[in-house]
Amino acid sequence: MQSSRRLIHAWLLLLALSVATTLLTFVNAGGSANRLVGATVLVLAGIKGRVILARYLGLETTRFWTRIFDFALVLFLMIAFGLYMVSASG
């Protein structure tokens, strides 16, 4: 029962984060505000990825794999943000 409750909480968190991401796509700001919206979308994506890795795949029980996947996730999001910044400035 405890594990199903944790998965339901994870699912509700993912649902709330997805709604927040969707609402952010409706923001029509100009200039640097667009960069902030893009960064916020990527941060929300990172949080969602972290929840999926920790709760659904069970990585929260091992520090080693959690750190490895956290590093890979942050690296990927930083590269994605860098590419977004390059495309937004050009």
C-alpha cells in the first residue's frame, strides 16, 4: 500500500508540473522574458525527469545511480538551454 501511495503522489506531482509547463507555453512575453520562460520550462522538465527516475524507476534507493543520473540530466538540460540561448539570440 505504501508503494502505491508513493506512486500516486509522484503521478499527481507530474500532473501538476505538466499543467504548469502547459500554462507557461501560453506566455507571450518578449525579449529576455522569453528566455526566462524557456529556462523555467527546462527546469520543470528536469524536475519531472528526476521524479520519474527516483519514484518510478526506484533510483531513490541508491545514491550512486541517483548521482549519475542527476549529473546526466543536469548536463543534458544545460546543453538544451545553451542551444536555446544560441537560437534565441540569432
